[in-house]
Amino acid sequence: MLIALDIGNSSISAGFFTTSGLFVRKIDTYPLLSPLRYSIIFNRFIKEINIDKIPEGIIISSVVPGHTEVLIKALKKLKAGEPLLVNHKIKTGLAFNIPRPEELGSDRIANAVAAFEHAKGPAAAVDFGTATTISVVGKDASYCGGAIMPGIRLMSESLAKGASQLTEVRISIPGAALGTDTATCVQSGLLYGTAGAVERLLREFEKETGVKLKIMVTGGYGNLISNFIKRKHTLLPNLTLEGLRLIYTRNLNA
């Protein structure tokens, strides 16, 4: 069994890869719990899915540094080996064609690895999470760059805080692009606007690189926003965890 842990700004995704498939447990990132409390959550989930093996390995992607050590302590209670932490220096299968790869989030590395593997060639991983991120891999598995913009929830919260006559709306599918009241106008802007921005960025990336990209969509809002993206794409809710599994495999004998 391999445990892949993706520590994000909104949620922690724990993927348990077994011979029976992938089982996923999500935990809110905040509040931060104690190592003991996390280990209890993991042990309870392991029992629920009827796993009786000690984990053979653990791999972690984290964009929340304050949580990383706490989760490592919790996972060590499962008596597995030393966790592998994702960064650009380990064996990923990618060549980083950017000036400062050390600034690249480990979740985006995992997304890029999995997207290229699924596409069997140039690809863009679009992650609709706390932030909306696009990570582009070109020919020869070369990581080219991407884009970051506020996520759907962040935009909704920002409008509510920054505009006195707007309140935070429920994020749901509007009946039409043309909003007829404040709530539907905001919903339209969030969903149609985000989808349109992403499609424009993808077109610009393809123009600049001269490469046609296959699109992989993931993230907490991926299932929702997928309905608004016109160009062909593949929805892969567990893209990040799949990328972590691939990275772990590539580092087994590194």
C-alpha cells in the first residue's frame, strides 16, 4: 500500500493506493489538528476500507509548510518508512524549462507529471482549487510554465468583502450566462468568467509554444467548472494523487 498525501490550502487529500484501487479520504486543512488526531483519522479510514497491511511507502505534496511536519509525525505512527517530499530536485520524469523551478508548487509538479502521462504528450493540467492553476508540459516532458489566478471561492469571498452591496453567493450552476439578479450575475461571472479566462490562457499558451495541448481538468471545483469549458478536455478528479504515485514509483530505485 502506498499513501499519497496532498496538503492543499483548503483540504488535505489522502490517497491510499492498494491492489484493489485508489481510496481517498479528504480532511479540511483548517483547523490544524495534532499528529495523534490525524493518525486516528488515518487508522480509522484504513479499517473502513479493510486494509491490513503496513504502508510500503508515503509521498507528500504540501503547499502549507506549517502542516507538513505535523502530518509527517502522524504518518510515522503508521510505522511506514520515511516520507518522500515532492520538489523539483527529485526524479519526476520532467525537465524544468523555467528559471526558478524551486518556486514551483509541489502539487503543480504532480499535476504536470500525471497530465503528461495521461496525454502521452504535451498537456496542460488545469486545477480548479483554492487558486485556479494551469501547468503546461511541452514536448520531451519539458515543464514550460503556466498561470495562476484566484479560485472560484476566493473570487466570491473577495467580492463580498470588497463591495459593500454584494454578499457571498452559493457557488452553483447559473441558468444562463446573462444574470438577472445580483446572485446570478455573480454566479455567471465566477463560472463563465473563470472558464473563459482559462480557455483564453490555453489558446495563448499554444500560440506561444506552437504546441497543441491536451487538457486535463482537476481540483475541488473541477467537476462543476468542467460543464463550462467548451474545448475538449478530460476530467480527472484524482490527478494530483495519480501524479504523486507516478513520482513515488520513479524514485523507488533512484
